[in-house]
Amino acid sequence: MDSDIGFYHPRMNSQVSRMMYYKSTLLLAYESFGVVYGDLSTSPLYVYKSTFDGKLGKYMSEDTVFEVFSLIFWTLTLIPVIKYVVIVLSASDNGEGGTFALYSLLCRHAKLSLIPNQQAADEEVSTYYSTRQPAQNTGTSPLKRFLEKHRRLRTGLLVVVLIGTCMVIGDGVLTPAISVLSSVSGLQVRTTKLHESVVVVLACIILIGLFALQHFGTHRVAFIFAPIVIAWLLCICAVGIYNVVYWNPSILRALSPYYAYKFFRNNGKDKWISLGGILLCITGTEAMFADLGHFTPFSIRIAFAGFVYPCLILSYMGQAAFLSKNYASVERTFYDSIPDRVFWPVFVVATLAAIVGSQAVISATFSIVKQCHALGCFPRIKIVHTSRHISGRIYIPEINWILLVLCLAVTVGFRDTTLIGNAYGIAAITVMFVTTCLMSLVIIIVWRKNFLWAIGFLLFFGWIEGSYLSASVMKVPQGGWAPLALSAIFMVVMYVWHYGTRRKYMFDLQNKVSMKWILTLGPSLGIVRVPGIGLIYTELVTGVPAIFSHFVTNLPAFHQVLVFVCIKSVPVPFVPAEERYLIGRIGPKVYHMYRCIVRYGYKDIPKDDNDFENRLILSIAEFIQMEAEESQSTSYENSLDGRMAVISTPVRSSMRMVIADEDDNAAGSIPSSKSPTLQSLQSMYEMDAPQLGRQRRVRFELFNSPTVAPTVREELLELIKAKEAGVAYILGHSYIKARKSSSFLKKFAIDVGYSFLRKNCRGPAVALNIPHISLIEVGMIYYV
């Protein structure tokens, strides 16, 4: 059971442990109502209106209503229940779900990434392989070898993933618009003279307030979300039972699949086009998988199968029973079917539920953009962690205001839930279809099942979703163009950024500085080595980047200790803190050159704790001792420029960090590499930020241990002196330009598109939280 539900717990040897496990699972199931099911549970507001709008309205009859409900019932059963609850939730990436989670899962089990920065040490990360997934070397499939061999297929796979991601962002625009506008339109049922423009204005006011509150973080009101959704589901369930009993109990016959078959038997073309409205009943289903990181598969299965699914079925059944006797109410089926005595309470709960559903999709959009950014598919943006206790609760200001502008444009421009529903349906079903395609690959490459299982899964669910997608495409002129236009814009931005990043990395990889050239320079590198530590940021995980030779030829002096720092994203959700640092040496010991690779998962958020320098120094000290004591250890990785080792918290290091007093002048005896002007500016900088100054006023001490070899002790002392002299951050301010022989399309993508995105996104120094007073930038032009 443990491997099936994806939830770790100790062996249940006692009744207490079982009770604790069930209690925590039920608590997670309760919390999932407010985060996962807000969008899916508000679909009854507009499904029947969107379905019967158009040519299907002329076939209005009791049988037609029964046929539509039968199709809704079986669609909800096959897609959310069978596909997602039973199958897709089992494909979590260490508890994470979504389009990029499936892609990262595939990248770990096959060489599908377009940026070749993978290392053997990455496979040793504890979260790289789960217990359900065999290691990569246990066998290969022909499909895996075929994909790895053809670069165009890997590029096509990335494009498919980006299409699904862009459609998720489109959901973040369309869901708030259709949910809030549908709920507010209920006012027209009781206030018939209320003009449509007033409804649109009220919806816009609610949307502005919703997006304006995003910077507070969802964690402040998350506990309130679940009761609202539960109350909403109970309301629509009770109203549905009332309508079935009061209006037409024979609706129960429509549970038979025969009615779904009858739907297509006569006048199939017109009814087939109406599938674009029926598919709205499953919008929000993808959230069960996309928001998996905050819950467990078992808790989501309990919440959906035990409560959400029956409530939705009863709601759609009740509306169908009412509509079968009240054909004229098709435009406002949901609100007209509510008994007069409970109309206003249900209306209030509907409005709150629409806001909750919108909030969940907005948060999911932030999460998917963060994943894209981590994997190099989105420009650098500001990411704010809104919760200290719950991982993954983030806020992205730029995306928030872009979503607001687009959402208001859709609401004011369309002014009709039917048109927005046409757009919404295309976005939702495209994401599901992409998930089906990726799941087929996961079944073969990750689960290592027979390819017939994958083909059966792809054909069965692909046929269902393909039918809905083809019907939605027919509604492109009636609003369906909106998600296509939005996705095209985001697609161009994401692909151009990834293409430019990839070309820059390949330039560095192909123009690395040879170790022979470095050795010919000697320990001084041909220039003056001054006291201090220089942190040279690079994207390469092996070798010395070409920009280093540019540094040597342009800077009059270099620091005594040089550390090449690479901030790398690993295709896993999280990298444990004790496995984050990978330390190695470049060249002989007398060169005092090291490499530090800092690894993050696509869900990790680097902390702005200003303690990176100290942790780096302690990690290098630990590596120096480990290298001397265990040079033949299996924890080292052979590379082109030396051995590398994973450095956890240095508990056995011969160095220790001591907080220095403000008037401690111990460091004053060490000559600094900074000029008096820079030292004066740094003092002013620390006065303006006293907290930062206190965090950085530390010194390192070396224990007098007889077990430490003299050469190791000497190197550690050199490291301490260099740290006390000062740390400088060295960045290459690179300009990417296409070669003159490049095609027009490549020149436009690099010289115009990538250059524009690079100039208007966050700078690398800001994104890496580098203090400006210690920053050195050297410009260089890359011709790619």
C-alpha cells in the first residue's frame, strides 16, 4: 500500500500508528478541497448553458437532455476517475505532479534534455530515483534509444511540454474570468433589470481585488478555502437531489451508456460540435495532478472519489431533471433550478467558491512558471516565498499583473460565459491531451511496462480527448482563438529564451579553456595574485569557461583563491540540503582553484540568507580534508579537471566559524584585495544594512589537531586568510549575437527576441542575490 499511495510512514505495528496515519491522511484530504477542487467544483455554473448554446438548442427535448447528462456522467467517470485518480496520480515525481514533473521524470530516465549538463553525481541524489522507479542501468527500451538518438524528436518533445505549459498559463487567465462572471451573473435571475455592463463591472472589481491580494500569499487564507468548497459541494448536492425528486426522477435512467450512444446516433455533426460545451464538466481535473506536491495521492483519491465526484454527479443530474421540464431556462439553468428560499445563500457561496477556484488556478500558474524558470525555459523573474512553513507557496509579481491585465481583457472583451467557455475548453483539453501523451512515454520508459499498455492507454484516452479537442477546434472563431493566441505568445517567449540559453551554453562548452593553457601560465596565472577569494560564476559543470581567459587578459590582478561557482538545476523536485554542494579542484593544489556546483530542484527556492560565502568556505575546507584522507573513495567523480565530492554539513572539519565582535580587528592584520575607496563604500553599505553586516562579520578558526597533515593545514590557513581579506563575485556580462552566416530566423531569435528578453528580465546578479558592492562584471560578446 505504501508504494501505491506515495506516502511514507513507518510500519504500522500498533493501533496508534494506524490512527495517526489515517488522521494525517484525512487532514490532507480536507485541505485539498480548498486547493485542488475549487475549479472543478464550479463547473456546474456554466456547463449546460455552454452545451445547448448553438445548434444543439434546436434539438431540445427530454431525450436530448438525458443524452447530454449521460455523456457528462461517463466523461466524469472515465477522465477524472479512471485516468487521473487510478492511473496518472501513480506517476508522481517524488510526490510532485504536473506537465513538467512528467518531463523531468522522463529526463532522468533517458537523455532527453537539450542542455548537456547532466553528471553521474546527479544520479546519486536521494530523490533522483523513487522506490517505484528502477535505476537507469537496469535495461533500456527501443523507444528510449530512438528518442536519445534523434535530437529533433527531443526538441519536439520539449515543444509539446511547452504547449501544455502555455495552456496551463491560459487556464490562469480564463478560469478567474469564467468562474467569477458566471457566479455574478446570477444577480440577473432576481434582478432582471440589471444591465449586462453592471455585471461585467462587478466581475472586474472582484478580479482586481483577487489579484491585488496575491502578494499576501494563499497560506493566510488557505484554511478558509476548504470549508467554502465543502459548503459549495453540499449546496449543489442538496439542490441536485431536490431537483431530481421534484422535477423528474426518471433522469436516473440516463446513467446507462445507451443514452451516450444515442447522443451521436442522430444528427451527429451538430451534437458532436456541442462536445465543446460538455467537456467543461472536467475543466480543473488537471489540478488533481498539478497540485499533488502539497498532498498525497491517497488523500486526493479519498477526497475526490468519496465526496467531490458524487456531489458533482448529483448536481448535474438535478440540473438535467430541471431542464427536462423547463426548456426556456437553458440560459441560466443553474440559478433557475435553485429553490427561491435558498437562492441568496447559494448565490453567496457560489461567488466565494468561484473566487477560491480562481485562487487555486492562479497559484498553480505561479508554480508552473517557477518550474519553467528552473529548467531554463522562462526568463529570470522575481519569485517571492510567501510561507515560511509550507514549501511551494510562492508569488511572482510580474506574472500576477500580466494575468490580471489579460483576465480583465477577456472579461470585458467577451462579456459572455459561452464565448469564454469555448476558449476555456480548448485550453483545458489540450493540457489533458499532453498529459496523456507524456504518460504513454512514462509507462514505457519509467515504469518499463510492455508497449501495448502504453498504446492502449494512448489510444483509449487519446480518442476520448481527441474527440473533445476536435469539437473545441470548431469553436475557434467563437472565442476559441483566445487561448491559442495567448499560448502562441508565451510559447515564443519560452522557446526563444530556452534556445538562447542553450546556444550560450553550447558556446561555453565548445570553447572551454584547455588545462594545458592554464598550466603554462603557472600558479600565478601570468598575473598578480592578491589576497582574497574570487567567486567566478559560470554555467559549465566541467572545464573552465572561455570567459575566464577574457578575465585574465582584462583584469590587472586576480584573487589568491578562485572558485568557479555553477548554480545548476537538477530534474528533480527537491535536492536535500545535505546533498546540495558538489566540490572539486581545478588544476594542481598550488593554483588554489576550486569548483563548486550548487544543485537545486525545480521546486526548490534559493534562500536569500546571505550565508552562502560561509557555507562555501566550510564546504571547501571539508573537501580539502576529504581529498587528503580518502583520495580513492567512491564518493568522488572523475572529471576532466579533477575529482568532485558531495559535501554535506561539515561536522568533522578542522575549521569552525566564529561570530566576530563589531570592534574585532582580527581581520585587520590581513591585507585586503579591495581599495580603500571600496572598503569605505562597503562600510557605508553595511551601515545601511546592519543586519547584513552582522551576518557577514564572521571569522574562521583552525583547530590544533595532530591528525591534520601539514600540507592540509597550510592550505586551510591560506583559505582562511583569503576569506578574511575579502570575497569578490565575478560575473561575465555576456552579449549574445548570431553569426553573420546565420539564417534570418536565427538572427531574429537571437539578436531581437533573446536580446529583448535579456534586457527586460532580472539581471543575473539580482537573481543570484549578489551584493553589488562586491560585484565585478566583465563584458564579452558571444557569437553563436
